[in-house]
Amino acid sequence: MAVCSLTRSYSKLTRNNPRKQDALVPPKIVHLGLGAFARAHLGEYVRRLNDSIHDEPWLISGVSLRTSSIRDSLRPQQGAYTIVERDGPRNKRNDTFIISYSVSEVLFAGEEAEIIKRRLVDPNTSIISMTVTEKGYCRGRDGFLDLGNFDVQSDINTLVEHPTETMKTLPGWVAQAILFRAKSKLPVTIMSLDNLPRNGQSLKKIIITILQLVNQSTLEWIDAGNVSFPNSVVDRIVPATSEEDLHDVSTHLKIRDVWPVSTEPYISWILEQKFSSPQPNWTRAGVLLVSDIVPYEEAKLRLLNGSHSLIAYLGQLTDKETVADTLEDELFGKVVKRFMTEMQATLETPKTFDLIAYQSQIFDRFCNAALRHKTAQIASDGSEKIPQRWLEAIMVLRRQKRPVRFLAMAVALWIRYLQGLSETGTKLIISDPRKHQLLPMVTSSSKAKEVITSVISLLNPDLAKDEALISDVAYYHHDIVRDGCRPAITRLIS
């Protein structure tokens, strides 16, 4: 077992922080949505960056928009936390423990909104970044801002009538920060680190929609190059923190960390070189800077995230707790590989990008039994994830006049999952922002094709007109309901 050298109690750790002088350095990054992923990904890159430089460090002001629990856990630790990198089979673990000081403060929007506003417009703040998952962007199914969202409308009205009051949504917070910074002529780079297609571009569209309704003169300031929204591709598997993580940190490091993060050794960040404000030398930390993010983004969203969702629904339906548990079934491993092969036809990547090797690497990462990444966690919010992970790829295959078999099976598995019971009758907890629309559809007495058409229409109206796809999904769904996942998949791959 490889363990970092900082094995001390947290009282000593915070007091003897090797960079304790950094406490006086103002943060240059304000991160909205300081969950486990942000700390295991952005936090780790910032840690590596600071370890590689002797200049003033780049530190993160972490903001929790929804809950005080992260602040209440990390503030007594002065923002310090442990990253546990899990690797190896269950009986031969090779875990690495890393202590990170990249977060210098943690704030909660519900109680410290005024401090957050000051941070967002501070001249020292050069980057505003975020990880709030797909649903945090308040998008409609067309990818634009959902103007029918009550909180979105509330934020727009507030920005018009009382522009200094506290926002309710992520888009509201970002739009308000830009308005304030425009008045002070303070350029900024805004980074989305979520799994959205063209995440920076998507965020920009949302913010522009708000500003068109609130203050159009700010748009000219943005267009002059004072605000940039670089696209990025982020990749690291980060399960929810478990009791085992807490125990292992306490046992192996002899410290008490109330909220460590557990992750895999692999980490990747591909970032569009498009900045409006000073940046650190990200390449020193291992970030790949590129001019065109799209090929990397599509490969990651479709091959990794798309396969992850497939595994999650397979696992949920067959009572498999984790991704690795699901792939212990050789048949399920085969269908995931065939799914990736079907997906590969939708991708155009640089010649230097080895898609075959990338797929093999992804599969090996999924088989990391030490990670304990739960299928229930990945299965959540399917209606937000599936359009970009599966449905866009289906449309590409249709344009190419290629068969859609494994993706159609994936959609059938998701619809079967939404019906709420595993194959053994275990009740499944469905967590989805469109649950109130989806569940009545999939539990109705309507004919299968009508149900499937309604579900797909909710996510992609154009695909709902594809009668051949609807028929294929209905066929596979019938197969799954009648015989179960394994027989249905056996017939599919034979």
C-alpha cells in the first residue's frame, strides 16, 4: 500500500500545513458546487500545480449552493481533505492517500451569500468554475435556458429590479457575477467542468439569454473578449464517500477527516485554450490544452459516460451494487464492449487518438473493484444524461444508415429500469428531475410502442418520429420483460 507522508492528526495537519503561509493568499478560483468530483478533480490539478511552482499559489474558494454540510465539514479542517485513490482487486488493494490543501475556504450560499458575491467580483478572482451536474444548468430539452423554470424567472426578475439580491440558480449566480464584473471592468474566465456537450458553449448560451433580458450592454463587453467560456472534457470516476473511506483514512493515516473523497488513479482534463483572464501554467499540472475540444468530448461522453449508464441500468435491474460487480458477469462485459464498438462509428477523432486503446482503458477502469462505484448513483438523472450520451449518437448512426442495436437495447433497459423493480422484485429508487412525467408514462396501460414514443419524445422529439427505432426498442423491452436481461442480451450478441 502506497501512503503519503503526511500521516498526522488533523489538528497537527492544519497547524503544520506545509503551505500554511498560503492562508494569507486570496483565492484566484471561485468554484460553484464543491462536491466530491470537484475536490477529486479540479482540487487535485490545483494541488499538483501548486506543488510544481514556487510562485504565489492558486487557491480555491469553494461554494456550496444547496447545502451547508460541505462547509460545516471542511471549515474546521481549514479546507484540507484527503484524496483516496483506490486500485487493485478486493483481496490485493493498492490504495494511495493524498492530502490536499488546494481549497482555502468553503462557503455556503444559504448563509454567506454576501461573502460569495464579494469573492465573485474580487479583482484577485481570475476563474469562476463549476460542477453542478447537468440539471444545475436549468436547460430545457432544446439545450437553451428553461424560461419556464420558476427559479430562473425569479432570478431574471431580481436582476432587473433588485440586481444585488441573492440568486437562486447557478445561471443566476454567474450572470450576476458578470454584471458586477462588467461594471468594474474585471475580465474573467468561466469554466464549466460538467458532462455537457460543449459545456462552455452551452453555459454561454444560457448566460447570454439571461443578459439579453436584463442588461444588453453587458453583451458588448463580453463580445469584446472580456469573458470567455472555454469548453472542457473532465474525466475521473468519483463515487460518493463511504463509511469505508472514513475508516481507511482514520486507520492508515491516523487522522480524522470527516469528508474525504474516494477515486481512481486515472485523471484527465482537456481544456480549450480560450481565456480572458490570467491563468496558471495548467500544463505543468498535466492539463491538455487544445484548440478544438469536440473530438475528445464526444469520445468521452459516448464511450465512457454512455457505457457507464448502460452498466448502471444493467446493474440495477440485476441487483448488482457496483459497476465492477456488474462486469463480473462475462456476458455483461461482452455487451458493453459491443456497445462501445457501435458507438465508435459515430466518432471522428485526431489520428493521434487511439480509440481502440481508449476503449480498453475505459473497460479496465470500470473493472476496478476497489472503487465501489455504485450503479444507483450512476443511474440517477437519466433524462438529463441520456440525450447527449445515447440519443445524439443514435441520430449520427441513422444519418450514416448504420444499424442501431446496442443503443436501442440500452434505451430499452433504461425504460425497464424506470418501471421501478429489479428482476428479483427489489424496489428501485428512481431519482430523476423528470420523474413526475416519466413514471406515469412507463407504468401506464398503453401499448409498448406508445409508451416508448412518449418517453423518447420528452427527450428528443425528432427521434420519436423514427418508427424503426421505436419498434426496435419495443422489441428489446419486450424481450427483457419476458425473459430477463441475460437471455435478452444473449440473443442480441449472438
